Amino acid sequence: MTLPLSPESLLVLAVLVPFLGAAALPIFHYIPNLREAVTLVTAGMLLLVVIAIATPVMDGIRPEASGFEIVPGIAFALQAEPLGLLFALVASSLWIVTSVYSIGYMRANAEPRQTSYYVCFAIALGSTMGVALAKNLFTLFLFYELLTISTYPLVTHKRSEEAMRAGRIYLGLLLGTSMVLFLPAIIATFVIGGTLDFTPGGIFAGKADATVLAVLLGLYVFGIGKAALMPLHFWLPAAMVAPTPVSALLHAVAVVKAGVFSIVKIVVYVFGVETLVQAGQSGWLTAVAGATVIAASVIALKQDNLKRRLAYSTVSQLSYVILGVAILTPLSVLGAAMHIAAHAWCKITLFFAAGSLYTSAHLTEVSQLDGIGRRMPWTMGAFTIGALGMIGLPPTAGFIGKWFILSGALQSANWLAVVVIIVSTGLNAGYFLPIVFRAFFRPPGGGASEAGAESDMPREAPWPIVAALSMTAAGAIALFFFPDVPLALSKLMIGAEAWTTTGL
Amino acid sequence: MSSVWPHLPILQVVIPLMGAILAAFTRRGATAYAIALAASLALPFVAGAMLWQVLSSGPISYAIGGWEPPFGIEYRVDLLNGFVLLLVSTVGAVIMPFAYRSVGLEIDSGRQAWFYSVYLLCLAGLLGVTITGDAFNAFVFLEISSLATYVLIALGHDRRALLAAYQYLIMGTVGATFYVIGVGFLYLLTGTLNFVDIAARLGDAPPDRINAILAALAFVSAGVSLKLALFPLHAWLPNAYAYAPSMVTAFLAATATKVAVYLLIRLFFSVFGQAVDFAALPVGEIMLLLSIAAMFVASIIAVFETNLKRMFAYSSVAQIGYITLGIGLANQAGLTGSIVHLFNHAIVKAALFAALGCVFFRLGSVSLADISGLGRRMPVTLTAFTVAGLGLIGTPGTVGFISKWYLAVGALDNGSWLLVFLIVASSLIAIVYVGRVVEVAWFRPANSPAVAEAADPPLSMLLPLILLALATIYFGFDTRLTAGVASMAAEMLIGGLR
Amino acid sequence: MEALRTLIEHYNYVVTILLMVTGLYIMVARSNMVKKLVGLAIFQTSVYLLYLEPAKIVGGTAPILDPDYTVYSNPLPHVLILTAIVVGVATLALGLAIVVRINEAFGTVEEDQIFGPDRDR
């Protein structure tokens, strides 16, 4: 298919389109229907652009576009490569769905300040595209920070004391880690490695010894606070005070995904898997990631607030991705990339369901959910699919990612990782299945009395919400049966890596 | 044009000087303003032309009155002071449209003509310090600008401005006198007052003279450090910035300390660089220590301030710490970071204080409690303020990031990871106080009638502000002018070191 | 002994330094603003002396060219100090003007009375 635009301009367009949308939105402030249309059109256009870039990338082309050189040797530049494109596809496809959901949610709950909400959302998506398509660490860092700043007004949307406090934790932790840990790591990378460009095989080949690599890896992994590695994870549960669509997209898809995506990209393209294996870096990172997986799951067990339980589940699932990368085999890195996509679709379904429960029945706690499945079958059906995805059972997408990570762990005899995966799967079941059970197999009562008397029984949520969560649930299953695109992209990413690393 | 071209160096000083005299003869504020505007707008072109000439054909040397140096006074423009000249003239030009309404509000009409006259004197003094190649001439211009500054500050509407001006006068004159003592020693050692000639005659410092040379170094450093508000000699700055008229604060914050830093760099690297083995002296360590103290202590004090002008005055002290940190590092990247931060900090601070001036114009107050919810009422002003605040923090995509980058690379080149962490950690503190203002302005409801009636100020005040805010972002990406010239200047300066 | 002899031989420098230190002390120790300015003036005067003393070359005559003489006193420091005196006068005048205005605004020129009750915030 011949494109009217070159891949390079498509690349620039991919980052530009959301910002243009953000600029256009305030014009329609007084005509809400047109305003929502602008959001949907922008999201749709973005998806088309990203798909258009995907075709040449899958054929092996790596289009790039450069701007100013801010420091000799570092330019503000974009480049499309497989992993970035995977992330871009996930984010752009889910933006449309979330926009549909947002419209339903914001109107049903009569939320204030809707225009600034949609504007900040668009800017956040633009920043996410920038992170996904960055050619070097500087560009990635720039959009990473812009993402933090643009999501702050979304997190504090309610403007209550609690929301402002959460916003301070959010901003403080994310900006703090990025300035004090991430930035020095970038500067050190430039000084030692001579460049900040993402290079297959890494920048450090032969230039740094194991200690330096260990220190830098630590700085990166903890400096990228969006990946919510413990103990720097507590911004995520705090941010649950935001409206649910914000929680859904940003904290289950864009913000945290930008975090783990950055880590995967840095491990593969800045350090190089080969270099790290030779420097013996697998051990401590596996332990830290594994600890987060288990600890977060244990904390999730004890949470009654549904969104907080989901938040800790996210912390745990993000560390699966880090675990996959830490194991340092091609299979596990592939699994990590797949899990970025899989977790996104499954988690967003869960958050959508949580928002749906809040919107139509004003339910926020797990203990209130007895028998709700009969009243809101679509919502809880989608929830079940998402939950199965988190546990990692077929036929949901969550199975694929876990399968590859587990294979990689077995292959390199990383028994710690294997144990962590098995134990955590059990824990996941432990905090998700009871919800499903309660919803469908317990008679209504308990907390549902809040929702009113027999005559005022909760019904399904408004149709945009139901449409959105059905789409994501269907997507979670579809991804299991048709994993071609993410799989192809992930394989391309590790393709350049030597398949003869130790353990194979 | 060709008859003017060789005389550009003297024009740089004569234009504001003549402007000041003309303005002193007028009665009406509007006429004086017109003269000041004309003079200020002409200056960036003069400075730009000179910098362009230096970039293409090397340093410019201009003998005043035709008397050749070292007997006569020489104006010498090279990469370093060409850059600073451009900075000072441009800030002076950008701030003038802003001044019309701001000064109209804050100074009584009977004094406005004098105000503009003294402002032009200050500008002439600052430009003179920068352009001159003679040590004593530098003192004269330094005092011209300082005396003018004392007057400008004393014209603030709050009676505490008088106290601030007095305190600055005492401390500033002591500083200038220390500088003179140091120059006296240099004269006794070498018999000349011309910077280039002093450097040549000091040469490789004969060992029996070393005490005198060190004494001279000590006195000039102490004197100039007082002028640039190096911690702990900064006590005059917070009050001076807080109580001066808004336009004066914006102008001074962007220029006065920068010119003093220029003088320090010139003395350290060009004059003493060959004679004194800085590696053997603790000068570098002392600078580093004081800089880090400035960066942290001043930032922490800023966090607890409720008067916004004073908060950002302390922030200036901290930012000057960054500049002197680069001087202390004394390597290519570090010095580049210093020089580029002269420019970057000037833009950011001018923008911040201009925004605060706009807030004062509408509200009559710059207290944190009074600006609650102001973001919705004065969106352009507060957006520019937020952008400048991000520049202050050092967010990538703004000028602040560029300075921090070079300083951090400089620190790593010296092998000091600790310094890198200290640099970024102090930016964290900046996030706290900038974040607080942003949160109160944008994320809290309006709670006073003054805020409810506020609106963005007139365009003449907004335009410079918007320009400065855009510059904060633009020069964060296109660094060819700022970092490009700065690194060339740094290379030249370091080459002169032993 | 040697030190004492050097001190006595260079008595002019001793006086200069005493003046310098006296001026600085007055500025720090006195809270009356006019007295501080007096201290400042004394401090600046000592610096004038610092420059002028070496201008007199031993065995030098007035700096007017004459075929009978070969060694002249140095006129340059005098020129510099004339400039410095002017600057000093301007500073003193400005300082006193500010003090007059402070007296009008606060009713006193004693710093501890101004800063005592009315904490400068």
C-alpha cells in the first residue's frame, strides 16, 4: 500500500496529532458533543497513523526524524522500532476505547472541568507517543517528564484535600526519582558511552566494567519511578483518587507502561542483553523484581477498596515485565514485551469494570460486591475475563506473556524466577477469584444495601461504558487467539540479539 | 554605516549614558520613557553586531580617545563579554515595554522621569563593566551601576525598600572598595591597569611576589563575590529584590549579578589564570563548597517564604550557586555550564519576576496566600510563570536543563558523582517551592474579591513576559547561540590557565 | 626586633591599615546609620592612602618633565584616587539622602530601633 506520506512525516505526525487535538479542544468548550467528537477523531487519526508506521517497521525499516541538537551529540529525535511501535499500538488503540468510556463516565457522574480533563488526556497521550517513539534517551526523558506533568492535573481532578495530597505524592515521587536517579544515569551514560542513541546491542559494549553497569542499572531501574518497583511504588495506590478512566488508561496503560517500556528499552538498547549477561547482572534485579511481585500481591490480598486492590495488582504485574527482562534470555525478554500488551488490555478491562460499578451502583469496596454479577452481567463478565488474564489462564492474553517469561526462566535455570511466577499466580488467583465468586455466586446483601431498597436495584452502566469494557474484554481474548502483530514486533526487537546466549 | 561600525564599543556605553542625561532634563515621565525605550531598543543591535564581528574575526580592541593601551583605557570585546553584553542589552530591551504600565503604577508621576534617567545610568554602568578592559575603569562603571541600583531600589513603594537600599549601599560599597584594594595591589605589582597587560606582566609569578599576588586575588574575589551575592555574602539580595519596584527586580535579577559573575570569571581565568596555579590553591574547593551551600541553604529558605518576590530572590542566590559551581569546577563542561547558565537563569528570572510584576499590577500583593486560584483569572500570566518555573527546575525541554546538563557533565569529568547528585538534589527543592506556587495558583479556589476581579494585564506587560517564556523553551532546544558561544568562550578561557 | 623595625619604617602603612580596620569596625559595631556612613567614609579614605603612598617614589620629584631630573613621582595613582574620591562623595551623598528618607519614614536612624520591634518580614 503506497502511503501519501513518508514514514518520517508519519513519525512526526504520530507525536504531533494528540497535541494538535489538545490545542483544538478548548475551542469547543461550550459544545460538549463536538468536543467529544474532536477527542474521538484525534484518537482515531492517531491509531491510523500508528498502524501506517507499523507496516514499514514490520518489514525491517526504521524510519527516523531529527530536530535540534540540544548538546553536541544529542539531538531531539524520533525513531520507529519494534518495541516502541508495540507500545504505541497498545496506547493508541486503547485511547479510543478509553475516550468512549470517559464520555460515558464523565457525563454520568457529572464531573466538573471536563474540557481540561480531555486536554490533559490528549497531552498525556502525545507524551506517551513521544516516549514510545524516542530515538535517544534525551527525547525519551523529555516526554517522560512531560507525561508526569500532564497527568498531574488528571490525578488531582477532584481537587479535594485528599486528591491534592495524592497529587503531591505523585508529582514528588515521580519527578524526584527521575531527577535524582534517572537523570544522573543518563548523564553518566553519555559520559561513559559517548552517545545517548538507542543502539541494538547496547552502548556500553566494552566500555564499562561490571560495577559501573550494576550502579547504572540500579539508577535506571529505581529512577524510572513509573515502573513502580518497590519501594518507590506508593504513588500508584495514592493516585487511585483520580476518576476511574484516568486510573484506567494512565495507570494501567500509559504511565506505568511508559515506565516498564523504558526499562525494557534501556536494557535491550542501552545496555544490551549480551553485555548484561556477561556482567552477571541478572541476579539482583530478579530478586528485587521478584520481591515486588510477591509483596505487592500479598498487600493486594488485604485491600478491600477495589481500585487499591487493582493498583497493587498492577505493581505486581509490572514487575513481571521487569522480571522477564531481568532473566536476560531472549524468550523471557520477548515475554516481557508481550506482557506489556497483554497486561494493558486485561488491566484496563478491570478498571473499566470498577468504574462501571461505581457509576451505576456507587460500589467501591470488594465486600459490597455480593451478588452484583446478576444485576450487571456485562460488567462482571468483563471483570472475570480481565481477572483470568491477570492470573494468566488461557484463553486470555495474559497467558502468553507469562508463558514466554516462564519458558525463559526455565531455560536459563533461574529457579528464583520460576518460584516467584508460580507462587504469584496462586496469589493472583487468591485475590481475584473471590471477587468473581462473590459477584456471581453469593446472594445480594451486605454492602449493596447502600445502593438503595429493592425497588432501586443497580442496573447496568450507561451504554458507552458497557461498550468500552466489552471491547477491551473481547480484545483480551482476541489477543490470545491472534497474537501475530505483538509477537512479530517482539521477535523483531530481539531479532538482532544473538540467540546463542548462555542457557539456550 | 562604515563610519559607525568601528565605534560600536563606545556606542554601547554612550547611548544609554546620553539617554540618561537627556531623560534627566525632561519633566514628563512619558518623554523620559520614550528616550529610555529608544536607547534600550538600540543596544541589542549594537551588542549583536559586535558579537557577530567577534565570532567572525576575533576579539575587538577599541582605544578610548585614540590613546593606545596600556596607557589609555581599552574596551575589549571577546567571546565572553560579547555574550554577556548581548544578554544585558537584550534583557534591557525586552523589559522596557513591560516598564511602561508597571512603573506607571508603582512610581509617582513626579519621579518617573528621574526613574528612567537612573535606569539608563544603571544600564550604562552594567554595560561598561562588561565591555571595559581596564581594571580601574571596571570599578568606576561598577560603582555607577551600583549607585544607580541603590536609587532604583529605594524608589520602591514599601518603606522597607529604603532600608534594603541602605543595606545594599553599605555592603556594596565595601565590596567595591575591596575590589579597589585588590586592583591597587595589582597595579603596584605590574604598573599597569589593563587586564591583558596585567596578565602578561604577572606572567609566571616570580616566587618573591607570590604573597602580593595572592593578596590581590583574595581582595578582588571577596569584593566581586559580594556584588554577585555569593553565599554567605548574599544578605543584601533578598530584601533588595523583594522591595524594589517590579520592573527593577526583573531587570536586576537578570543582569546585575550576571555582570559581577562575568567580572569574576574574567579575573580568575584571564588575569590571574597564568600567574597563579589554581590547582595548588584551595580556591576551587572553596568555590565548590560555598556554591553547594548556596544551592541548598538558599533553596530551603525559599521553601518557607510566603512573599513570592523574596522566595524567588532566595532562589536567585541558589542559582548563582550553580554558576559559581561551574567556575569552581574549572573544566570545559563546567565553565560552559556556568556561562550558559548566566543566560538561561537571566531569561528565567526575568520571566518570573515579570510575571510577579503583572500579579502585583492587578492584585497589589505578591503574597502566596493572596494568589489562590489566580490561574483561572490570569491564565496567560500564570502559564508563562509556570513555564518559567519549569525552566527554573530544569525540566528537559527548557533552558534550565541545558545548564544542569553541562554542570553535571563537568562534575563527572572531575570524577565527582557526589556533585552530580547534589546538583540534581537541589533541583528537587526547587520543585517544592515552585510546585507550591503552582498548586496554590491553579489548583485552589479563589478566595478573595481581588482575585475574582483580576484579569490578565495589558498587552504591553504581557508581551515581554510571553517572549521570555517562549525563549525559555526555545533556547532549551536550539542551543547554538547560547551553549555554542559559551563553550567557545570556555575553551578560550581555559586555554589561558596554567 | 626585625618586625618592629619594619613596622616603624613603614609607619604610613600601619596608619593606613588602622584606618581601614577602624572604618570596618564602625560599620559593624554601630547601629546609628549616619555613623555607619562615617565608618564607610573612613574605610574608603584608608584605601585612598593605600594608593597614594606608593606613588611617592623615593627621591622622586614632582611629575613635571624637566631636563635636570630623572626620577619622578608617579602621578597616575593620584588620578585614580581623584576618581575614587568622586565616587566616594557620590556614595556618601546618596547614603545620607537615603538616611534622611529613612528618618522621615521610620522616625529614627537607629537600626536596632527599626529592626527591633518591626521584624523585617
